[in-house]
Amino acid sequence: MPITLLSTFFPLLCYVAYNVIVPQVERVRPSLSVIMNMQRRRWVANAARRESPFDAILSGNIMGSVSFLASTSVLLILAVFTVFGQVPALMDALDSLSLDRTYTTLDVQLHLVVMLAMFVMAFFAFTLSLRQFNHYCIMLGAIDHRHGTSEEEIDAITRMNALGARNFNSGIRSYYFSVAAVSWFISEWLPILACLVTVLILAHREFFSSSHRTAASVAVIAVRRQQSQAQAVPPVADAARGNPPPL
């Protein structure tokens, strides 16, 4: 019984622990999400200087993806509720698979509750992300291109975009650990192994993947460009005041 309970709640515990521990690790090593936040700020800063439907198209594509996953979460929640009414048929189906396990009605119902909780958290994460991206679009559209946009306003709009991305990632992680939870029906130890593998895969994607290296290289290039432009400003300013730039 303790092993059954542990394997039932382990995916949920891993999901919560991952969302708590990763922000602490990001203080030491920037993750892919942190690096992409730098690109989000560049996006907002560039959007503040142009009047183009390009930014609206990009925002619409992002919101479409989030909306699709939020709708999928609703279908999964309804599917789990449907299974609750068919627990005897589910147990007969599991027995017909000839697995070396003995299922009880309480075990199956408890595991379904855990899966339902994870899908509900995914739904709330996706809908909150969709709402925050909607706020981001409003804030982006409210920029007055006739006047310069302050750095504080750009930072605020960027934070709204980053909040939407963070909740979107949280919903995606809930899906990942839900897939690991499905393996409970095969073996009591398999969901524990599947969750550990999932954590390793997610950590690799966030901190050591090729996407991380590529995004970091782009961020470094952007910083170097900004530094070179900042170093080129003083001579131009001196020439505007009548002082020739140094040879």
C-alpha cells in the first residue's frame, strides 16, 4: 500500500517540486526561459519603435497555441470524469491485459483523482497564460508611437509577456508528468522511473540543450551590438556639438 500511494502521488509531487526548484536554479544558471525573456524585451523595444501588423500576427499565433492546449485540457478533464463512471469496466480491461498487478477500486479512483488534479492545474495554467497574453497584446497596442516609450514601460510590458510564458510552461509540464502518471496502470515502480526521466529531459531542455546554446549565442550577439552602438554614440555627439571625433 505505501508503494502504491507513493507511485500515485509521485508525478504530482515531481510537478510541484520542479516548479519550485527550477526558479532557484535559474539564479545560478540562466535557463532557456530566462534567456528568452531577454528576447521578449527586445521584441517589445522594437515594437515600440514601429507601427506594423507584424507584432499583432506574432501575438495572435502565440495566443492560438495557448487556446488550443487550454481546450485540450477541458477534453481531458471530461474524459477523466467519464472514466470515473466506468471504473468497473476499466478494472476489467486492466485485468484482461494480464498484468502482474492487483488493482482495487480505491487505488484506481485515487489515481484518477491525481490525474484529474494535474489536468485541472494545466487548464488553469493555460487559461491564466491566455489572459496574460491578452493583457500583453492590449499593453502593446496601447503604445503611443508618436512619443518615445520609457524603459519602465517596456519592462512592464515584457514582464506581462514573461508571466504568460511562465504559466504556459507550467501547463506543458503538467502534461509531461501526466503522461508519466499513466504508466501507473502498468507497474507501481514505472511512474517513479518515468517521472525521474521526465525531470532529466526537462532539465536538459532548459539548461543544456542546443536550443539553450543557440538562444544564449543570440543574446550575446545582441548585447555586443548594443555595447558597440553605445560606444559609437559619444563621437557622434561630439561631432554634433562641433568637436571632431578622434582619429
